[in-house]
Amino acid sequence: MIEGDPRRVVVLGVTGSGKTTAGARIARAIGARHVELDALYWGPNWTAGEPEAFREQVRAAIEGCERWVTDGGYATIVMDITWVHADAIVWLDYPLWLTMWRLFRRTTGRIARGVELWAGNRESIRSQFLSRDSLFSWAWTTHKKYRVSYPEHFARPELAGVRVLRFRQPRAFEAWIRELESRAPAPAGPAASGQG
């Protein structure tokens, strides 16, 4: 990697913004471990993880890794584990209408295909369209909240050395990630067998 490319990245954004897809692409481009925080946090039947147990899982997932990418904020639980040790934060701060449209497409696709998520959980019409606790309600309420709380977090002294890359449109992120991908090292070939 050329000097200046990130090695440890936290990807933020409201639900439906594309954090996991973005995180996976960044991880491939920089040769890093990709850690999806939701997969560590949620237990069977959408049971939220205990904070200390979750912290230990996150710590174990990135411990000893020179390069890692996490997607998902969980600022109040793991900021001191991930955010402060990152060299870049990628914030997907897209318009609410776009995020809601993406969330609708993702959710209906998962329901139609019966996609199994973390710990055997699945999304359903009832949980996502007939519940006050749906991801749509969460996205609606957190979109404005994050636009206030994230900049406040970024201003903290312990994050002074972390670059914040705020993308307000998908095309801006796409331009950045393509440039990063263009600099990615070629995959290593098969290891030499040592046979003459």
C-alpha cells in the first residue's frame, strides 16, 4: 500500500446506508480483516449482547491484526476499542430518502429469500413493517441524531489523529473506493513447493 492509505478503518452510517458492503470492499482493497459488528452483537431471537461480552468479542476479533475494518458504530460500547485505534473513519452520510429506499430493497429481498442473518435470525414482514421497533423506525430516528452526535464524537481529543471521511453521496464513496482498489496489491500467487 502507498503511504497514507488506511490500515484500520471504522465504517459508520445509519442502518441501510451500506456499511457492510462498504466495509467488505475496503477490507479487500487494503488486505484487512473485515469484522461485522452486528454479527457479534446480536444473539438468537434478536437478543442484544451483553456489553462486556460484546466488547471482548470485538477485542478478540481485531487483536493482533495489523489491518482491520469494522462496520457499525456502537460508539457507547466499543469506541475505546475500535474508533480510537482506527486511522480512518468512513461515514456514509447519505440522504434519508436514499437510505430508506436502500433499506426497503434490502429488507424485502431478505424476506423474500428467507435470508438467515446472525445467530439464525431472519427479518419478517411483521418485524420490519408492522412493528415500532423496525429498522425503518430506527433509520428514521437515528439519521438526524447521528448528524449531531458523530461530529461531537469526532471532536474528542482521543480521536484527534483519526481521519474522518464523510461521504454524502454514493458516487463520492465509489470514487474513493475505486481509487483505493486501484492501489491494492495483486493477490499473491501459489506458494512455491520447494521442489526442484
